[in-house]
Amino acid sequence: MKDEQTALIGNASTQQRLINAKHYGYRPQKLFVRSDSFIIIKHVPMQYRPDEGRLKLIGNSKPVDKTDLFFKCVIVFACLVSILISMGLGYSLSVLYAQLIRIFQADRSLVALNQSFYEALLAVGGALWSYPVSKLGYGYSIIIGGLVGSICVAVSSLASAVPVIIVLVGILSGASFGIVYMGPFVIAGDIFEGYKSAIIGFVSIGSSLGQFTMSSIMELCIEEYEWNGALLIIGGICLNTIPCGMLMVLANKYSSKKKSEQPSASAKQSLFKIGLFKQKLFWLLMLNSVILAFTALAESRFIVDLSELKGFTRQDGSFLVSMIGVSNLIGGLMGAISKIFCKQLSSASHMSYWVLIIIISHGMVVYSQSYNSILIAALINGLCIGNIYAHVAIVLYEIYGTEDYAPSFATWNVMKGVGNFMGGYFGGFIQDKTGTYDLLFQISMALSIFYSLSFFAIVIYRYYRSKHCLYTQI
């Protein structure tokens, strides 16, 4: 049998049923999977070998185009840099947070709004850019967002009050960098067709690199040029998102040319899809997005101020943030590698146990007084965050596939923004009212248990569905 056929990777009996179905005139119209290891590929040249019990793809193999590969790698690097800058700026605000409290003698609940708004709008911003993305595409939207956000950060160096900094950095730059953060995940996944999960996991490492590099840069700049000079320099660094956006414009054109007949997550489309909200599983995932943002980043937000409250210096606290970034990077690499060598284990499974481990760091921060103990807590926290965030985007891709990946990820980030705002504001509020951050970390420990159990339930549910449904639509 040699023709334009529909291929099934799976067991021989299932393949034979498909061949029989085609013999009688039935033809699958969509992409389906039996489970994670069964894929139907539509319209590919093939032949059936009865002696081997499998369908074999045929056709001339093409040599690897080194220029094409280099271009793809450059695009992926641009995606990583965009995530590094947008997420790294958010992490570096924890260093600025401790400094602004002392300089302006302001309440922590007020100063915390700067990082809370930034993190919230960074996550929600991807959805806020839905209309520009549908008209301009991700590349041009990232250029505009990067330019506006960089200008706002630089201009904030002239501010004379905390509310002005909150508006310029927290609100305006947060909303502008929202698309700079989300867009690269979608574009990177479209560049390498056969390694989407691994590539998405790889670019997520940009968050880990950003926490280490941007926090260190913020601390060094504050030491040399005060807080306002630091913001001016950081604003200049953020301008690097513009050439990254230019490269992504080329990536969009490349995807349109190469994949005109294939579904593309980075195509111009709205980032909202009403049908997703009709699924109970989707609502559970969105609830978990709020919980994760509220709990997992508690150390990253407040460990600098917490260090000073425990009798250490701001430099000691900044070093802890950097160490969270280093272990975050290691965790991100572990998460990306796990998707290459542990393909049978879903990302939801990985997230369920890493969220349990992060409880250890929350407890150590509350009950430890020595600097070394807090340092160990920071390293554990970063390792867990790196693994968790390496799998977050992959979970949504595994569940919703290419067609619904961008809308599901955009909505996940909206709910993440809610959790980011709540975690930042209530952390400062709790400290103002109680004099410590202990209650925040205790709440985080309880919510982490719920998060872990719910993701374990998602794994069981999907396994049950795959066993009792012959084909599950991606």
C-alpha cells in the first residue's frame, strides 16, 4: 500500500483497524491520540508492512539545512532573552523593594504594590495584548511592548514618590512587558516542530537566568548609583527586547512560509477562547495558577527584607535572591532534560511532587534564624521553582495541543497575575500588621499541599480517560 495515507504510531492491532477503516472509505479528519504515545499523523506518504506489523513512513529524507538550523537557534535564543529580561525585572524589584522602604520611609504594603502590579500585569499583559496580536502578530507586538516598557522604567528614575514608581514600573511597564513574556513561549514552540515540549522547557530557563542576573545587576547599580540610577540602567538593558522582537517578526514570516498548511500556535489569533471555560478541568488549572503564583514566589519577593529583619544586610538578602536564581536555573535545566529522557511521565506528574518539596523551604524560612539555614531554604525554593515553571507551559501544551495552547496559556497567565498581586500585596500587609512574614509562609505551606493533590488528581483523571476512550482529541 503506497499512497497519501494517514499514519498511526501504535500497536499493530490498532493500526490494522485504521487500515480496515480506510479500506471501507472512512478517513480521520482531525489529529487524535490514543494516549501520549499514540499519534495519528494526517496525510503522509507511507506503506504497510504486514510482516513487521507496523506502518512505515516513506519518501526521500532531506539533508539538514545548517542555515535553517542556525536561524531557528537564534530565534530560540531571542525568546530566552526576552523572558530573561521581562521576568528578571520582576525578580529584581524585590531588591528595590527593601531599598525604597528605607529611602521613602513607606509602609511595606504600599511599596509591595510595585512588584505586585508588575508581576500581575506581566502575567495578565499577554491577554491584554490579544487584539494587537490578532492584528500585528507576536513580533511587532513585542517590539512595541519592549519599547514602551523600557521607557517607563527609565523615566521612573526621576520619580520623587513611591506612587509614581508604582505607576511607571509596576503598572505601565508590567502591562507593556506582558507580551514580551508570553509571546516567546508560543513562538519557540512553533520553531522546532518535533521538540515542542523540550524547547518550551528550555526557553523557560530564561526566568531562572533573569532572577540571577537582573537581581545582581540591580544590587550592583544601587550600590554604585543609588536606586534611581539603577532604574535608569535597567531601563536601558530592557531595550534589548526590541531586537529580540525584530527576530520574532522574521520567525512569524518563517512559520507562515514553512507551515502554511499546518496549525500554528503563533499565528495571528485572539488569545481568548470561550469554549475552554466550559471545562471543569480548565477551571481547576486556573485555580492552581492563582495558588502557585501566591505561594511559590514568596521567598523571591520578600527574602531581602526578611533578611534585614533577621539582622542581616541588604547585600546578604540580595545574595539570597541571586542564589534562588542559580538553583532556579539548575531546576529549569532539570525540568527541560526530564522532558527529553522521561517522555512517558507527564509534566503534571512532575509538578505534583515538586510543589510538595517546596513546602520545606517555606518552613525553613519561618523557623530558621541562622543565615546558612535561610540560604539552604533559598536553594531548595529555587530548585523547585525552576522545575515547576519548566513544566507549567508544557502541561498546557500536553492537555490542549497546538490549537488551544496560546489561549489556555494566556488565561493561565491572567490567573497567575491575580495570584501575583495577592501574594505581593498580602505579604506586605501581613508584615505591617503582625511584624513578621511568618503567616504568609504558613498559608503558602497549606495551599501547596492542596496544589500538589489537585495535580495528582489531574494525572489520575487523564490516565483514566486515556484507558476508557479509544481516541482522545488533543
